Amino acid sequence: MNQTPQSHIPKPPRVPTFPSSSRVPESAAPVPVLHAAKWPPDDDGLPPGPGFPSDGGGYGGGDDGNFKKGRFKPIYVILALAAVGAAAAIFIVGGTKSAEQLSPKQIADEKKNTALMPMAEALPKWRAWAKQDDVPKLQEEGFTQLAWAKDQEGLPLIIKGLESADHRVRGTAATALLEYGSPAADSAKPALLKALQDANESDRPQIAWALASLHEPTAFDEVMKAYRLGHLAKVQRLDGNPSFDPEMLASMVPLDKLATLAGDESESVRQLVATVLSRNADPKWTDALVKLVSDKSVEVAREAAVGLGKIANEKAMQPLLGALAKADKDSRQKFLEALRDGVGGRGLVLALKSVDSSKRDTEKFQTKLIFDMLKGLEDPRSGDLLVEYIARTQNPHWKTEAALRLAEIGDIRAVPTLGWRMKQDPLTLYSKDLDPEYRMDDNERVVSARMLADLAVLYPDKRPEIRQEAYDGVYHWIADKPQPHANGLRFMAAADAKEALPKMRGWANPSTPFPKEGQQEFPPVWATAQSALRYIGWMQDPQAWPMLENQLRRRPEKVDATMEALLQGGMAVMGMSLRAVGVGAAHGFAQWGDSKAYPNLVKYIEDKQNNEQSRIEACFSLGWVATDEQMKEVVKKVHEFDKPDPKTQLIRGCFLETLIRHPAPEATAGLVDLINDKLDLEVRHQAARAIGFGGMTPAIQTQLFEKLKDPSVRNDAALALLVGGDEDTVRRTIATFNDVDPAGLEELKVIYNQSFGYWSDKNYESGDVARWIKNAHAASRVRVRDALQDWPKLILSRAIQGIDYDNGPHSITRVQMRVRLDRDARGADDKKRANAIAMLKFMGEKGVLMALKSEQGAWQEPARQAFFELMNPKLTVEALPETKDAKASAGGNIASPR
């Protein structure tokens, strides 16, 4: 079987191109944000009065309270927004004196000016607003900001707000209490109970849900009334995120009382009972769940299936597997999704026993569906059952798939099976008649090698055992092909396989003659050399050091290897080869991390006849070898290369890439002067990133905040603060855009989006990622022209979820990140735990969060909340800039000339 290793086919440069001007692409234009049952309404929102259609009983009509269906369709949201606009045109403030006191513009200016204040100065203003019952808009804003700050002095003021004559103010006060939670806000229960007695349709859902969230049992019947009518499913937090959680509702009363409603005539109530009993999954609820799994409603039945899957004893499994076997295609999919989201990986592995094996195609389809779901979940609790499955199955493909699922959750028990699979050629392993699709490529071994490398990184103390199980298979795979796959080389480096060094040296420095001018065919050995040079540097082979140095000097003296020159005169093949060895040597030095490489890399970077793309990668690598003192020299070079010609500007931008990769606040402090309108736009953006990524002192934050007043450099100063500032400064920074043309904010989105793409282990270890998340969260609590700024969270979340494969020296893969975050979440360090759980939510790691919330420990409640927020995202449609190239390289923040 012929194999063409993808990693050695020459590719275009893996660096994104920045916009050549500050013009924002049309794709970044804003679109409406849709909010479901928004509370509180915006400043131009609905007047006091019913928030839901009245049915004469005080609660209004509903949709039977199905909490799985409690979302408005977009068309209804659009119609509602139109109604809001019409209502605003005839708005009269009832029962207040706000019209007499302050105009809408004065209120808006007051909010805007206070948002620009430091937190210490803003808190007294917000407390004053919270007392100001004659200006409800400011009072509601005061409640909101005090709640977000979790201000203890503000809590009594919010509780007092429950006595307001304005039902909107009451609704906001009740919603604000959700931010404090129980037990902090338990003192509000009496006031909430009193407010519930004379609530109307506009504030009763918020008050009822606040009581549910504070676990007040005496309000259960009233809360259930609101639930039956579908109102609780539409309650939102202050920032527009969904708030309804059935676990909160269930926590108001003992489960025995809730279980008595299993035969309720309301489908939504039966669904609630099935959901809550399933989440507790005590064997004593088996009979109730067996009854519910046969419910006429698929929604009820699938929730009950979750509980039976968790109980997983013989009594529970028989009706569960029976329900799965009898379900039609669509219903089976819903059952499996319920098991995935409710039980997790264990439920899906158990569901393999329900696969219909009567027809080969049906068996293959149903098994694949389950393994694909396992891949999307990555639940660490599925490990034991996957090991059992591997032991009993005879099918080589599903055995391999199960081992890959094990590896993806960081389970080292995957190694023997993956090591076995590396020895198997797909042409001999699979039948031409029965499994032709598995013979079409060698992807199973490509992925298996990558997983083995990840496991070797995650378990350094187990590397001897990993080599013993997998070395022979991987070595045979890479040595048996015309050119080795990069994943095989990566395993050799990660597993510290010294026995492979002779072969690695040959790949890194091939004996094949270097291409000559005019040569038309690219020798693949030089593409292989790029990977081998990196990995032999990772292995820190003493014999490899001079090899790395020599590759940086490979360009003949009279040869111009720049992109422009390579397009002329038959130099393309030589240029591609020079680029390959330049990138490989630079990455090898980066993996090695020895400062002795500093002068070699600097000389290579400053030679204007070397290939621009490989020089950019050398600048990236320089950040991994330079000492803090050498980083100060890099800052000097950034200032020295100040001529306006493109070649000099490329060197300046290139050295800024170095400063991004090596945080050194003392060094990056010298870059603030580059945030000026005399410099090239791309250089300014890169300088802003270097300041933000490099570390920021309070003095630098103050200087940058002043630069926000200058329209010509505002976005660069804002970018630096958004990446490197503290949360309070970020909040104030975003607030400054209230007075800026909307196009300016759209441009900031673009350059912020272009700042993420490469993720290193150091980014996580140093707390950079945690800071970026906190800053994005702080920005989401700021209103610009009455709209909360969710875009930093959306962009950052999208970027973090893009972490998947190794994409350069010191990069971290998703498997590695997942396992490290799981470990930190379970550790004793409170700060690391909080940061890890926040990152798991941003990454969309449902399986790990499910595992954490199911186990007793300090991590359980924060993981439960994070999982709820992940599964119930804010209904937001917002235009974001296009993502960076998925293949963006390590040094991927600056563009090279075309």
C-alpha cells in the first residue's frame, strides 16, 4: 500500500494575512442579537404591566412548561422586538418621577460616565442608584452592577428593591439575587415570599425562580404553577443567559414528594420527575423510572432512560436496552443523546449492547454512531467499560476505535491496543469484500501514532512501558514507508526513544543532494527533514546541534531565497527546500530551548535574503531560547529596525513575534511608544499583542488607557488591554467605545480575533489563558449602545475550541489540555481549580465536566454550574470575524510579503 504522508507535502505558509488597511470586512458587520424572554428589558423596553398573556389565573397561558422547549422561535423574537419598538414610542413611566427627574439621554450619560470609573469609584455610585427609587432605570442598573460585582453592601439594597411599586424593578431585584446565590442571598427569602403575594405577570416568574434558586420549600406549589405554564423556562439571568435548571427546582422539596408526580397528567411535570430522578439515580427509583421509560412521550422516556443507564443494574438495564432496541431511527438517536448528556460515556458504552447485529450494515451504522458520540464527549468515566469492550470484541476496527476513545481521555490503558494496531497493515487486516472502506487509507495508524505521542507527553514516568508496548510497531510503520509520517517522528521524540536516533539523524540531514537552480521536482526528503529537525531538537541529541546550525547556513551566498525571488528564475524548488530546513532548524532550537541558539537565530532573521516565512518561524523560536536579558536586546532591535521599507518592517514585526512568545514585562514595557500613528498598521497591531501577551504592569495599563483617547491608536491600545490588562481596566476600556463610531468596534473585533491561534503549554501554566477568559467575561458585562459585549467571549471560546493537534514547538493538543485541566480541577489549589473549570467550559468539554459534577469534592458545584451553562447557552446571533487559518503555524501572527 502506497502512503503519501500529508505532513511532508509542501504547503503554503501557515500564517494568516492581516488586512492591508483598517477597513473592516463585510463579514464582520453586526447582526441583531436575539434574546429569549429578556429580563430586565433594555432602556427602551416594555412598559409596566403583564409580561405574559393572561389566563385569568394570575400566571397567563403557557406551553405546558416543557423546559426542553422553553425557547422563543426567532420569528417570535423579531415580532416581539418590533412590539418593543412600538411600545417605546408611546412609553409613559407609570408610578415614578423619572420623567421629571432625568431625561433618557441624561440617564444614558450617567451610566456611560460611571462605566468609565475604576471599580472603587463606581461602587458608591451604583449603591446610590440602588437607593434611587424615583429613577427606576438607574435603580435597575445599580442592582445589576452591584450583583455582578457581588457587592455585599449592595445586597440589602437589592432586597429592599423587592418592595418597589414598580414591578420591573422588583423583577430586576429578584434576578439580581441569582448572582449572589445561596447561602449568600438567603436573607432575601422573606422579602421574596412577600413580593410573590402581590406579583403580577411581569415579575412573578423572576420572583418564583429566585425562591427556587434559594431552595425555599414553602414556595414550591407557587413555583410549580409557574413551571406548568412554561414561564420558568424563559427566565434569564441579568446577562441574558438561561437560568432555569430542573435541579434547582427539585432541590426545593424532598425527592419522595417529587416522585409522587410521576403519573401527573402534565407531560412537562412527568418529564421533570424523570429528569430529576435520573440525575439522582438511586436504585430505589428504578420502578418509577421503568414506568417512565415506557411513557407515551419520547421526551419523558428518554429522560427516564438516563436514570436507568446510571443505575445500570440488571433490573434497570433490561427495560433500557429494550426501549433502545424497539425505538425507530429518530427515537433511538434521541435516546442515545439523552444517555450521552445525562449518563455520559458509560451510558453510551452500555448502549453498544443494544446494537442490532442482524444486518452487517445496520450493526456498522449503529456502532459508528455510538463511537462518534463517545468521541464528541470524551468522558473519563468511560475508561473501565471501554477496556472491557476491547477485551471482548473481535472486530479490529471497533477495537481500534475503543482504544482511540481511551487515549482521548488520557487513559494509558490504550497503549497496548494502539501498539498492536501500529503493526497491522490495513490491506491485510481488513477484508476487501466486508470492510473496503478501512482499506482506503492508513488513517487509523496516523491517529494512533498521534495518540501514543500524547500519552507519552502526559505520562513521562511511564515512557519506558510505553516504548516497550509501542516502539516496534511505530518504528516498523515509519521505516517501512518511502518517507516517515510526522506523527511517527513525534512519538519517537515524545517517548524519548534514543534507539531511533541514528535513523532520526538520517532523516534530519539526508544524503540526497540539495536541489539546484532550475530543478523542477521537489525531493520529499527535504519535507521530511523539516519534521525530523524539529523532533531531533526535542530529543536534545548532542550530535544534532551542529546539524541544526548548518541547516540555517544552507543558503548559497549568491542565492536570494525571498518569496519574490523564488517566483522567478527557476528557484522555486531550491526555495521550498531552503524554507523547509530553515523552519525545521528553527523549530528544533525552539524545542531544545538552549539560549546558545540565540545568535544563530538572530543572524538568520536579520539576513534579508533568507526566506521570510522561515525567518518568521525563527522569530517565534527565538522567544523559546532567549533569556530575559536577551529579550531586552530584542526590544532594542525592534526600535533599531525603524526604516519604512517593507524588508526592514518585516524584521521589526518578526522580532515583535518573539516578544509575544516570551513574556517579559520589563522588556515589553519598552514597546508602549510603538503605539503611535506614525507606524505601519500591522506593526502597531503586533506591538499591541506583544505588550498584552508579554505581561503588563499597572503603569503600562495607565499609559495605554490614556491612548484610548486618541482615535488613531485607540484599537491598538484596547487590544493590548483586552489581552493583558486586569478585569476592571478591561471593563472601562470597552465602555469607552460608547462614544466611538461602530466601525471602530468592528475593527477591534477583527484584530482581537487574529490574536489567537497558537496555544502553548506555557500559556496555560503561566495563567495567560485564565486571564484571557476573565477579561472576556468582564467585557461581556459592559453595554455599548445598550448592547452587552459578548463578542470577546465568543471569539475566545471559538479559538480555544479550535485546539486540536500539535501545531508547533511547545504547542499543546486538546488531549493534553483536557487531561491537565481535569487534574487541576481535582487538585488542592483553589485558584487552579477555578481556572481549570472555566477553561473546560470554554473548550466545550462536556465529558470532563460531567465527571467532575458527579463526584464529591470542592469541584462538584462549580463543575455543575459550568456544565449547566455549557448545555444552556445564551441565545445569541452575533457576526464574528472569520476564523484564522486552521493550519496557522507557531509564528502565525504576522504576514510575510506575497
